[in-house]
Amino acid sequence: MTRILLVVASLLFLTIPAMADQPVKGDVGDSSGVLTPGSVQSEKDGIAVYKEAEQLKTKARSKEDLEKAIEKYQQALKMFERTRSDKSEADVLSRIGLIYANLSDYQKALEYCEKSLAIKRKMGDLNGEGAVLSNIGEVYEHWGQYQKTLEYYEQSLAIYRKVGDVKEEGVTLNNIGLVHRSLGQYQKALEYYEKSLAIFRKIGDAKNQGITFSNIGEVYELWGQYQKALEYLEKSLHISRKIGDVNQEVVTLNNIALVYRSLGKLQKTLEYHEKSQAIRQKVRE
């Protein structure tokens, strides 16, 4: 699921779910069947078209751009279907599903993700199953059906714990926290964020620590505990600068600006908003 939200003109509180940068796990191109010379070429062609689709998705700025990406993914999907490359087929189906979710066509999104899930289960790919369950949860989250979201995230969490995928366990705990935040259940959200943070600290995942600090700061801001919010946002900002995570730095600067706005400190609000804008402009150049 990539769900990095950036401020364009107005100040909005921004949250980056930790899973956002890798919505679908796995590398397209792994084949589950025996390939003939002809099908090897078709597999290579499918991977090439898939990469084109990825580029279109990454650069997409409009509905039309996303629809073009879907067309390319569909072309790749047909090639993988011909070569019986189950893993590649399943991963492309998930990607198409998440794009439909971004286009607010949730029913179609679920159809594609469910097809992907069926393939992963047929293959016995538990990690892949966990990833697709998480993607389905994200579709329901886009749809605003938070109880269904929690249902699928919990299934995903159980699988990651079963296979011992600690990082994805942390990511999923963070995503569950985001859902509780959306439901206004701030104490619950903090509990899941803290569990997630403990895992990221243990495995030395600085990027996701920074994201989680920002998410905790957002909860405290929503709760009206502005000093606690600033405390956690400053931690996030420190990490993002230390590791060179520009996107997270921009998000956190905007979130700090919003807290200062809530405190009525307009000069500080402008200061942090301008810092954010300056970095974003520099990246564009």
C-alpha cells in the first residue's frame, strides 16, 4: 500500500503507515512451473512490461495515469498467466487491486486481491498470504470499513508471528494502531504503536522507528496533548534527518507546524511549514 501524503497548500496532519512503501511483498519473476524456451522469453517480456507498469504507477499524478498503469499491469498479467508463473501473477493481481483502491473502486480492488490470495494459499506461501491479507485490510481501510480492516490485519499478524517475520509483525502492529486512531480509540492506538516501536528498536529499523514516532505524535496531537506530540515528532524528525529520509522529514515538519498552530504559535507554525516547503522544492529541482 504507497500512502505518503504531502501538504500542497494547507496544513494537514500527515501519517505514513509503516507498510506504505512496500504494499506487495516478493519479486516478480519467480516462476512456479517448468519453463520452455518460448515461455522463458514470455516470462522475460512479462517482467519488462511489469517494470514499465511500476514506473507508470510511481510517476502517476492523475486518475488517467493510474489507469494507464493498470493497462500495463494487465498486459504483464496475461504473460504471466501463459507461463503459469503463479508468484508473479499473484503479486501483479495485488498491485492492480491496490490501484483500484486508490481509485475508490473498492469492489474491484477486493476482486483482484482475493484472486491473489487464492494463488498464495494454493502455493502454500505463508508470507505472501500474510502480505495479501494486509493488502485486503488496506482496501477496507480506504473504504472506511474499519472492523473489516482489523479482521484482515489480525489474520495477517497471526501469520507473521507464525512464520517469525518480526519486521512485518511490527509493520502490521503499526497499521492496526492507525486503524484505532481512525476510530478515535487513542489509547488502543498508542498500545499498538508502542508494541510496534519495541520491535523496530530491537531489529534496528530506524526508518520505521521514525514513522512510528510520528504516528505516536499524531495521536497525542489529536488528544490535545501538544507537548507530548512535539516530543515524539522531534524524535521522528531527528531520525529522518539522520538517515536521510526526506519524505518523512517533510511530513514531520508539517505535523510539527500543525501542533504549533493548535498552540496558537503562528510564527513557529510558519517557520516549520516553510522548512517543509523548502525541502520539497529542493527535491523537485
